[in-house]
Amino acid sequence: MIMLLGASALTLAALQASIAAPTKDFRGCLHDAAAKATSEKISADSIEDYLRNACTAQMGSLKDALVQFRLKNGMSKKAAGDDAQMTIDDYVATPADNYRFAAEQNAPKPTPAAAPATPPPAQASSQPQGR
């Protein structure tokens, strides 16, 4: 019984290790791509696509590893694929949100319009004048 638990623990540790390297590679790529996007002045609206394109290979490796991990843990292939995609979306969302926030903070602030120097003319009364 103890041997079975020990073997299960080792198997689980090996499975988790199989996704650790692709996760580290993908997150590192996202970090580097976000820094490069800053220097290239990528717009905040297109940062998510930029990150996905810059890290396509690492994203594919991570997704494959996540699907395999989840399949070995008893998930269906469709559920494993959907879950892996949600995980990747979460990993991309964090640097994309940080980039958007930084872009918003660093955007030039519009200068307020100067107030008119002369007051506007008084409006004429709508009541008829007495005779």
C-alpha cells in the first residue's frame, strides 16, 4: 500500500515536471516580448496579438504539455484542450493587462482648454416688453 502511494506520488511529480519547463519558457517569452513591445511602442489595443505571435512556439509546446497532463489525469481530450487554452489565455492576459495599464499611465495628458477671457453675452429676455 505504501509502495503504491509512493509510486503515485512519483508519477504525479514527474507529470508536473513535464509542464514546468514549457510553462517557464512561455512565461519568459511573454516577459521578453512585453519588454520588446514597449521599446517598439506597440499600441495597447494590439498587445495581446503581439504577445501571442511573438511566443507562438512556446505557446504550442505549453498547450501540448497541458493537454497531455490533463489527459493522463483522466480528462477528455476536448475538455483538456479547452482547459489548456484557458490556462494560456490567463498567462497572456497578465502581461497584456500590465502593458495596457502602463501605456495608459504613460500616455500624455490632454491640456485643459483655456477659459474664455470675456463672459458670454447675456441672453435677451423672452418676455414681451411693456408699453
